[in-house]
Amino acid sequence: MSTAEAEFKAAGFVERRRYRRRTVNRTALGLVVAAAEGSAAFATVLGSAFIYHILVLDLPVGGVDWPLYFIFAALAGILCGAFSTTAVSRYLDSGERPRSTLPESFYGWTAALSLTLLLAFLLGSIGDLSRVSLTAAYLAGIPVMLALRSFGQALLAKRIARGELHYQRVAVLGKRLDVMNFLLNGDLWRQGHQVTHTLYLEDLLGADGDPGRAAIAEFARTSLKKRTDSIVIVSSFDDLNAIEGLVDEMKRFALNIVYAPATANRTLKFLDVVPIGANNAVRFIRKPLSDVSVFSKRAMDLALATVGLIVLTPVFAVVALAIKLDSPGPVIYRQARRGFNGETFMIWKFRSMRVTESGHAMQQAQRGDSRITTIGRFIRATSIDELPQLVNVLFGQMSIVGPRPHAIVHDDELGKVLATYAHRQRIKPGITGWAQVNGFRGETSTFEAVQGRTLHDLHYIDNWSIVMDVWIIILTVFSVRTHRNVF
């Protein structure tokens, strides 16, 4: 039996004594975050009531039902804290730290206040609460909760990446070479994990080639004493039958027993295990949307596209006239784009250039591009040129929200720059998207621009929800970042 101290020292990592001092309990970490966000929610609700009743209405302090507001604010804080605890758990479980879960924060705050209002209604106390005060609390709470969640996650991500914060204790067993590869190449110390101890199977093999059961049981007992969360068995797929004996010996202990393939491949991810008949199968890729989610997203697309086309008809007429008077050529042109599952479709756009390229051979627009017309600069800056794509949404070729589709020739080029770029096609392309509202628009002339856009789109696909779509639509209209790099 061995400790992980030698392995970490060999890799130039921190001393084990310092390493342990910075390990925190995962539940305690979740409670700290819940307390912070819950306290902010409590203060926002109670503070809004105080400002409205005392400072705006100039009521005496004794003229307000403070116990009722206090209870209401406390319930909102508790519920908001509960939602934040769940969000922290999902964040820590994520192998790749998402750059933002602001939609989740918005949802948690909205749900907490809604449930509190529902409870007040059921108890017959809703009439004693000021609607103006509650509305002000909700609106004020949105930026407060978003800023707090963003700051908290940025702080966590920074400390985890530096190896300064560890919230998961793991013990590792397997063949010496496999364990060493798992420890040193897996970069565990910067992923929030503390390795408590290791066990090399070569040191335990008996004459029959099987590891001693007593040593395996002792390894599990030691793990319990060290408050280990999970025991990781590192082995090749060829040894799965032998692993069964190790697992059977540890079933008596209240531990998580997980399996890690003995490989240097860090890109292929295992999502979960699914039953296929009587067999257990490892799933690598999951459909991004369930049938229910597809129906919900399509229903929202149809409703918004229909309303949008009706409401925006006067705008379409004015823009069409301006384009016609500004330069010769069609008002609306169609260009080949690559969409859902890599299928080609013709996207609709207001013409903003003096040319109408097919999409199979074209030059990407650049800052100060002489091909852009006078009216074209305005409609591109305001994204009005994208509005005809509501027709594509009605046809089912696009969605209101999703990864932005690119011309065929650009798709081929970007796919060569970043292998994961094509993974964006697992969902319908959108008029706006998570990458766009985070400032990734315009040229894709640098690797950082391609990578940033792709990572944001993949994050959207993996974390889709109706609430997230609504939040992206709101940011598209009001966020300054949405209009960066537009020309």
C-alpha cells in the first residue's frame, strides 16, 4: 500500500500537508454558497419593502407589517439558497467548468420568489403585501443574484484551477503504471480532487495471480478512515472480469466505487451507463434534446416566429424600401448554410452588401468592408438584416435560439481549425445564440474566436432549457455584449 505523496512531489505539486489543509467538505461548500445567496435574497426583499414603504410612501416604521415581510423574505432566502445548493452541486460535478450559468441563477431567483408568493396566496396573506414592493424586489434581485452567482463561480473556478481548493477525496487502485498515469496525467490536483492513498495490485498478487481479498478490504477500511468519497479502480477493458472480484470485496462498505479506463485518452468522455437488454453499455453521446424538449422548443419557435412576422411587417416594409433606394439588387437574398445534422438549407437575409454570394464560395465580412452598403451598415449593426430568418424558423430549418449557422465554405474552414466545431450541428441553428450574447460575433479569423464561439455553443447544447432560451432572447435585445464585433 502506498500514499499519493510521492507521486505529487514527483510532479512538482504542493506538499501533502498543505494539500490537505485546503480540502473542504463539499456539503459545507454548498451551504456557504446557499447562505450567501439566501442572505442576498432576504436582504433584497426586505430592503425593497423598507425603501418603498419608509422612503417612498413616508410611512411610519410602526405602520408596516414587518413580521409578515420578514417571514416572506426569509422564505424567499431559504428557497433561493436551496436552488443555489443544487446549482453548486451541478457545477462541481461538471468536468469542464461552464463559463456561465446565469440563466440558472435567473431561474432560481424567479422560482424562489414565485413559490413564496404562491405560499402567501394559499395562506391568505398575499393581499397584505405591496405589489409595488414585491415587483421592485424581483427586478432588483435579478442583477444582484446574477452578479453574486457570477462572482462566486469565478472565485471557485480560479481556486480550483490553481489547486488551492479541493472538495473531493479519492483513493486509487490498479496496476502501478495505470495508477501513475491516472494520477499524473489526469491533473487531479487542479480539478478539485485530493488523492488520499493508492494501492498497486502488483504488490498483492498471490501465487494464483489474484490480489489478496484481505488487502482489498483493508484498503476500503482505510479509505473510510480517511473520509474518502470514492474509490477509483483504474484498469483496462480486458480486466473487467477480474474487477468483479475487487468490487464484490468492497460492497460491504459505504463507499462510491467507480471505474476509470487505463488510457491516456482525455478527450473521449463517458456520459453514463445504459441498459441494452441484459447488457450494460457505456454511452458516449446523448441526444441533446428529448422528444418533449424538441416539442417545447418547436412550439415556442412557431409562436414567436408567427408573432414576430406579424408585428414586424411595418419594419420589413420600411427596410425593404430603404434597401431598394440605397443600391441596386434584391431586397432579400438566400445563401447556403449548414444546419441541423449537417444538412444544407438556404438562409433568408436582408441584403446588406452590394454582392449576394452563394455561400459555397465567398469572403467573410470584415471591419470597414467596402462591399457593405450605407443602409447595410445600419441593419447589420442592429441585426435587422437577420429578421427574415423568422421564415426559416417557420419552415423548421432554424430555431429562434441556437448556434449561428455559417456559410458552407466557412463551415469547412472552421472545421479544420477546431475539431469540435462541427459538434454545434447537433441542434438546429438559431437567429441568436449563447455565443452571440457573450460577445462572440463577427469575424472568426483567430483560433480564440473560433474556440470561444464553439465552447459557448456546446455549453448551450449541453445545458439547454426553455428558461435559457428566454434569457438569451432578453440578452439579445438588451445586452451590450451582444453588439460587439458587429460590422
